[in-house]
Amino acid sequence: MAYVEVHMNRLIINADDFGIHTAVNRAVVQAFQQGVLTSTSLLAAGAAYEEAVTAANDNPGLGIGIHLCLVGSLSPVLDPKEVPSLVTEEGVFPESYGTVMKNILLGKVDYGEIYRELDAQIEKIMRARIRVTHVDSHQHLHMLPPVWKIVQALMKKYGLHRVRIPRESYLFKPFTGNPVRIMGRNGLTWLSEKAMRGVRQFGYTTSDYFWGMLDGGSMDETHLGYILKNLPFGVHEIMMHPAISTATMAKTFAWGYRWEEEYRALVSPYIRHVLSQKKIQLIHYGELP
């Protein structure tokens, strides 16, 4: 474990969606080796999962979390016939967060299937002998109360105690003026504050602050630099979505993300300068108690 000076701000810079595509995998490795990335979250359901596992084993200093998934038109780890309430007619997870929420509220989702699918995702990564540093999820679905309850049970089963709680401050000044995204952030922060009860009750470890919801998919050098210059004292996580090529990713994922700009921010000399200037200590979740 690296020595951490407790009087300094500590920062986890995490790339989500490791294993979703080879363009993401390449960006994660290069941003870790050549830039400021410290952590990533591995998708057991990703099409480039095996390549990501090899990269993780080749880069032991990179923190590796589990990116639980129930959304995004990705395929489940289990046979779709085993989790029919979680998938569409095409046998994949629903595209949007809203669809999953609606299905849960309408009682269309079998919670036993959620448990079994998420259990299979964790087990798949554990079998790969990955040293897991933390748990988070695709589109933060682990913050929905019924899913959070299941995730807590699985964390206990596998001896995991570090988890992302994505409670971005209501007061954070966004670069985006998109009211839908602002409303989504506020709702996620509210759910995250409720989830903090479980964190306190069971002694989980999480960051003091989280950033990247409002600027998710557009965390370029300007956005990242602004956040770094304005961090309050504590332990922080910044969520990133890098890829080597935005054009390549856009052929498969119509999310409107600026993946390549996020990658460039992570290898930017300017960002390194800001980190040094502000005396920010880079860590991953595994370096927290």
C-alpha cells in the first residue's frame, strides 16, 4: 500500500466501463501508465472483458472495481432465459435507467433474478483472480433502494466493504445547462444520501465527495481542471469515461459522450500541473481503510 499523507486532499480518478470495448481498454491502460488515472471499474458483461482482465493483471498498481450492470443494452452474464424479468425481448438489459426504474416500480422485476445476476457478475470477476478494490455500477443503479439492499448482501458474501456512493453536491456549478441532467443528478444525490445510512450502519468505506455526474461524458481538460482547483478537503472520487476514439465508440453506443476528450484530459500535462499545484494525493479505493 502506498504511503498517504493524511493532511493532503486524496483523490481517486476512476474510469468506468472497463471491458465494454477495446477502445476503452486501451484508453484506461494508457491513462494509467502515462497519465493520472488511478482506478477503473470492470464490466463482467462487457464485450471486451477478457482483454480487460489481461490488462488488469498486467498493471497491478491500477485499482480495479466491479462495475455491476443491469442496464445499457448489454448482455447479462447468466443466460437471458434465467433472468427474463431483467432483459428485453432481444435478451439484453434495457437501454435506459428510466426503463429499469419503471419496471421496478411496476413490480415487473424479480429481485431474486437481480441477486443471481449480480452474484454471477461478481463471481466471474473474482474467478479471474482480480484484487477487487471497490463496487460501483453502470448508471449508478446500485443506488436504487431494492438494488442497494441486494448489493449490500452480496458485498457481505464476498467480503467487500468499499463502495461508490455518487452523492455529487447539489451546489456544484455545472458546465451543462441541461435541466434533465441536473434533475437526474439531484435525484441520484438524494438516493445516495439515503444509501449513506447503510454505509454508516455496516461500516462501509466510501469517498467523502463524488464528482462527474453532471459532467459525465464531457469531462474534458477544462471541466476536470475546474473541479481539481475547487476541491474541499477530504477524500474525493472523480468519475471518467475515456476511450481512444469517440468515433469508434459512437458506432456502438449512442450516448453522446466525448470519450476521446476525457482520455486526453487524463494524460494532460496541465492536469498534472494542477494536481501538483493543489498538492492532491492520487490514490485508488484499495488505499482507503
